[in-house]
Amino acid sequence: MKQNHPYHIVFISPWPLIISIRIFSILLGTAYWVTRKNSNLITLSSITTCIIIAQWWRDVSRERSLQGFHTNWVVNGLRWGILLFITSEVLFFFRFFWAFFHRRLAPNIEMGNLWPPLGIQAIAPFQIPLLNTAILLSSGITVTWAHHNIIKINNKRINTAIYLTILIGIYFTALQAWEYLESSFSIRDSIFGSVFFVATGFHGIHVLVGTLFLIFSFIRHKINILSFQHHSGIEIAIWYWHFVDVVWLFLFRFIYWWAF
């Protein structure tokens, strides 16, 4: 049947339903981890969610590279879609900052009229957090370098730049995990612990998703799916990574530095 429009009508896909179920299981796993200190469910759910994301992105990549369904109208729609998604993520993090400022500016008597609350030793901002800030800022440089080399048609430098960014993202995640393990307080220690671990933890999840995004883009480029004329996939990954960088700057300035 011939279509008289430039848009791609998506085929029936199982991924939206499956990933919705897995995200719900992550929520249940988080609650179980906080209350029972058992991380089995959240670990299994997170791993399977990453696999599902990869499968879904694979299908979208095939639509573009093998089936040729992504016209200029479709590509523009994908770009607007990611911009709207990033906007929703800005509002998502805004809620955490709202909770932080609400308690930071007016600590009540239950917290000892102090911030951090009495008995909590905040993490020193100029140790691991400052190192992580430098790491993410450097990753912004390398990912922009990758985009520049795509435009300049330099395959070797594209691979090097994306590979460096992926390594930096993994290193950042490892340092944040170490920071959590060495922390003297937990997510259950007053509003301070809740806001700290929820805000920085969700940012860490975004870093993991951004790293997966870049890994997928790296693989697509290595097998010659990304072209120099059509590389919206890596552009979207770069936009998302810059968003993650900017959010971390606000987290470092307020959640770490101002709270210390």
C-alpha cells in the first residue's frame, strides 16, 4: 500500500510494553533495596532494562540504515522528540533541587536547625566530587571533538573521541559507586540523605544511559551505519551527554559544595 506522506508508520513493537514493566520492577526493586537492603531485584531489572534499550535502539537503527524509513521529516521529528525529552528531564531534576532548597534554606528543629542535619557529615566537595566534575567536563570536550570530526570526515579521530568519552563515562560511574560505598550516611538518614542519594543516583543512571547511547553510536560507526550526511544518532547522543554534564555542574555547586 503506497503512502502519501513522508512519515514512517512504526510497526508493532514489544519493546514499549516490556520496558514499562521493567521500569516498574526497578521501582519495586528500589523500594525493596531501601527497606530490606536486598539489591537482587533492582540489579536484575537494571540489567534487563539496558538489554531492552539496546534492542529497541537496534530496531530504530535498522529502520534508518537498512530499511530507509527515516526521511528528513522523520529525522526532524526524532530531534524534536529528544529535545522535548531533555526538557522533561530538566523538570524532573528541578523537583529534586526544589526539595533541597526547601530544606537547605529553612532547616527545622527536627534537623537541629542545621544543614547538614545534626549528626551527618557531608561528603567533602573538593575530593571525589571535584574529580568527577573535571572528568565530566573533559568528556564534554571529547564528545564535541567527535562531532567535529564527523563533520570533517575523519574516521580515526571519530573512533578515538567516542571511545575516550565512553571510558570517561565508565570511570565517572566507578568513582561515584566508590563515593557511595565510602559515605558515612545513607539514603535513610533524614531529608539530607534522601535528597543527596536520589538526586545524584538518578544522575548516575543518566550517565549510564548516556554511556550506552555512546557505545551504541560507536558500534554503528564502526560497522559503517553512520554516514557523514546522516548522523543524527550521534548528534542526539551528544545533546543528551551535554545535558548530563550541565546537571552535574548544578549538583556539584549546590548538593555538594553548598551543603558542606
